[in-house]
Amino acid sequence: MAKRVDTLRALAIASQAVGFILIITLETMLGDAARPWQGVILAVMLTAALSIALVRLYRRNRARKAAADRARRASETWMSD
């Protein structure tokens, strides 16, 4: 059985990796002048992480609601038989 790929987890890991690579590259190329740009990149990384967390929470709550609706419909069908 094939494992399902968690795209949100992959996106989170990729965004953090790219952010850290950019921060290190800026430090290497610009030295101390890179500090403001590194702050901007860190802010973008945090925004991406929070956005991904919100999407994950939304999907989890939507799945819970769908499962509860299915269970309610199944119990109503069972009770009417």
C-alpha cells in the first residue's frame, strides 16, 4: 500500500529550507548589510508557517465535521429501519 504524501508538511519543510538557504546566502554575499533582508525573509518564513498551520486546522475541522455528518446520517438511517 502506497503512503499518501502530506503536501502541507512538504510545503512547510520546503519553505523553511529555502528561507534558511536564502538567509545564509545573503550573509555570505552581503555580510552585515544582509541584516534587514534576513529579517524580511524570516518574516516571510513565519507568515508561511502560520498560513500552513491555518490551512491544516481548517482541513482538520472540515474533515471532523464531515465525519460527524456521516455518523449522524448513518444513525438516522439505522434508526429509521
